[in-house]
Amino acid sequence: MTETTTEIISTKLNPNVLPHLHIWEWHIPLYLFLGGIAGGLLVITSIMIVLKRKFGIGPRDEGDGCPCLAVRIGSILSPTLLGIGMLFLFLDLAHPLYVWAFYTTIQPTSPMSAGSWILIAFFPLAVLQAMLVNKKFLRERNIGMVNKLIDWTENHMTPVALINAHIGVGIGIYTGILLSFFSARPLWSSSILGMLFLVSGISSAAALMLLLAPDDEKPVYSMIDANAIWIELVVVGLFVLGGITGPANSSGAMMHLIAGDHQMAGLSYMIWFWGIFVALGLVIPLFLEFLESAGVHIKFPQVAPVLVLIGGLVLRFLIVFAGQTYHTFM
């Protein structure tokens, strides 16, 4: 009688199989944070340009067709911050020298492929908008090719801004969709994650512009930030409710985020989520900006936008890390 031996090879400890093992480190949350702000800045500055040129709404222009200071600075920061964020993404790639391969094919169902092509559209148009709103400064430098490009496109600033507003929305949503396509991570398998990251990016961008804008422009960006924050609070509530009432895996993953004792930098996820992200990053800034709009002078007006930026950064780290530390044994 012949004895048969069966050898079983398990791949369970492969980090690409078990969803609780970390694959993405700190580079990705930073990329998502900076990408969200870049998209938000592009949305806000583009809309401000269109409103001013079409309807005369918004802060006073600087003259010679140049928008207000915050719009000019925000238009420069948008492609700059996204470029820095992509550097972090590049550092996280396992084979960075093969990044060109993303552009040899178009895969509409792949968030990474779609995102790569959105980025291709983002940079030239965002840089063009930055040049157009800063044309007075650039013309004083008398750079031949730059002046020719500005002369050729300056009468089309409104169409460029309208296109950029849509691209900014796409970038903001993409930062969330990039995660939600990973069905092996129950926390990320939420269709509302793209909307959450978009609104958070717009709120963070408005907070950054609030820090950079002169006093006469601040009320506009304070209003934008306050409205974005309360919308974000609603979206966060839907995100949490959808996770809790979903399947067992999704419910467990959400409880791991909002009530778990797993720690990040010495504090539990629950404290990071409710104490720092929700309370410090959303509720308190919204209250402070409401007081400002009601005429109550805040001694340190920079506190609210700084807290919003901290909350936006914490949100990305929480979602990325909590999504990778939750696991079930089926």
C-alpha cells in the first residue's frame, strides 16, 4: 500500500494577503493630505476667478486683471503641494523607476490608472492658471516664452478656471476612491470615502487660504471653511453610520476606528478620531468661525484654520492606518 503525503503551502503570512499587515506607511497619508489640499485650492481659486470675472463677486482685484492676493498665492500652491505629495507617493513605490508604465495604458476601472491620467491633466492647467493670475509679476520679469503663453491664453482665463474647478473636484474625490477600491480592507470599502476626502480637502484648502489672506479677504475664506466643515461633519456621520450598520466586517472595522484601543503615536484610535479629528479639527474651528462671523473678536484667529489643517492630516493617517490594522479571522 502506497502512502500519499500532501503538502500544504500557506500564503497567509504574506503581507499582500492578510489585510491587517501594513503595506502603506506614512508616505501615503501625506500624499492624500497634500493631494486633497491641492485639489481644494484648485476648486476654490477657480471658482473665485469665475465669480469675479462673470458676476463681480469676491474680494477686490489687484488691477491689470490680476485677482486678489489669496487667489494668486493659492493658484501657485496648488500644483506645488501636489508635486510635493507625488514625491511622497514616488518614495512609497516598490519600483519607482517603472512609474512610466502607468501611462502605457488606460484602465477606466482602475483608480490608480484613472488617477494617473487626472494628474497629467492637472499639472499643465493648474500651472497655466497660476501663470495667468500672476501675469503682472511675470511680465515684469520679461521672460519671452512665458509672456507669449500668457498673451495667447489670457483671454481664456474663465474657461481654464472652469475646467480646473472640475479637475480639482476629481483630484479630491480620487484621493478617497484610491482607498475605497481595496475591498480587502473593510474600513475603506465605503462609497462615501471619496466625498469625505473631497470635502475635507476643500475645508483644509480654505483654512490654508485663511492663514495666507490679508485681513480684508479673510471673511470670504472663513465662510467657505465654515460651510465645508459642517458639510464634512454630515459626511463623517454618514461614513460612521454606514460602517456600523453594514456587514459584520464593515461594522467591526468601523468600531475598530471609533471605539478601538489600538494605538497610534501613543493614543488610541478612539481618542484620535473623536478627540482630535472631530472635536479639535471640526467642532471647535466651526464654533470659532461662527463667533467671528457673529462679530465676536477672537484673540488668536489663526487657531481655527490651524486646527482644521491638523484635523485633515489626522483623518488621513487614521483612515490609512486603521484600515490596515483591522483584521478578522474567517
